[in-house]
Amino acid sequence: MNQIFSWINLQDEKWSQRLRLKQENKLIWPAAVFFAHSGDSWFCLLALSVIWLFSKSFWHNHAALMGVATVSMAVIVLGIKFMVRRKRPEGEWGAIYRKSDPHSFPSGHAARTALLAVMAIGLGPAWFGWLLLIWAPAVSAARVITGLHYLSDVLVGIFVGAMGGILFLALSKLIMQIFPFAFL
């Protein structure tokens, strides 16, 4: 069994290295950096907070529900990261991530953006769901391209986030009852 895991890990490292870009690539690197940062938790929560503060009914409730789900997903991902404790790939770019969160499995960015994409599809409108459905894989790919994650980190992150999105959609009425102040 150990040999199987070693082989899988080796393949994961190989594929991740193949997908990684050099910073000298002036065409794609800036876009990768943009997308890698766009899935930051503080950015997502700030955007949801602005929508929540300055909108009424439909968008206000969506932002509240997605905010509760985002914070909950962060707790879930951190719990998994502290259990698994997989070190990030070696690299120079992304020092803030490497210092504040040295563990890479699963990718919190991939989980968060997949969660938000699934919830946007479920909550609507359709254009919003499609927009996040395009954005989420771009963020996940950027995390590998910039060398902050292995491919398996983002694949598992996407799975965890998508399952979380389905779960939070199913529990949305209960969440509204538990946190009624957020939906006023």
C-alpha cells in the first residue's frame, strides 16, 4: 500500500511540475497571479460583505448564505490541512501563503471557489453561476501554475468545495434559521 501512495505522490509531483510556469513568462504569469489572489478568503469575504451591506433581499440573502458557507469551509479545510500536514511545493513566489499557511492539502482556494461556484449555480441567476463556474477552475489552475499547490491539492479542494456547496444549498433554510440576523 505504501508503494501505491509513493507512486501516486511521485506522479502528482511530476504533473504539478509540468504545469508550473516560470515567472519570466510575461504573457501568462500576470494573469496567473491575478487569479491565484482573486480566490483569497479575505477578498471573497470582502466582496460578499459589500454585496450584503449594499443590497436588498435577493443579493443580500445570497451574500449572507455564501458568507456563512465560506467561513465554514475555511474551518473544514484548515482542519483537514492540520491533519494531513502536506508541505507546499518548493518555490519563491507566494511568500505570504508559504508563511501564513505552510500546508497545501487540500487547496483552500480551490475549495472556496468551487463552493461559491456551486452555490451560485444553485442560487442563481444563471449568469452569476456561469461566471463563477469559469472563475473557480481559473483560480485552481493558477494555484498550481504559480507553484503554491500540487495538482492533487486543487483536485481534492474542488471536490471538497463542490460537496460543501451542495450541502450548504441543502441546509440553506436551516442556516437562515440559525443566523436570522444575517438575513434581515
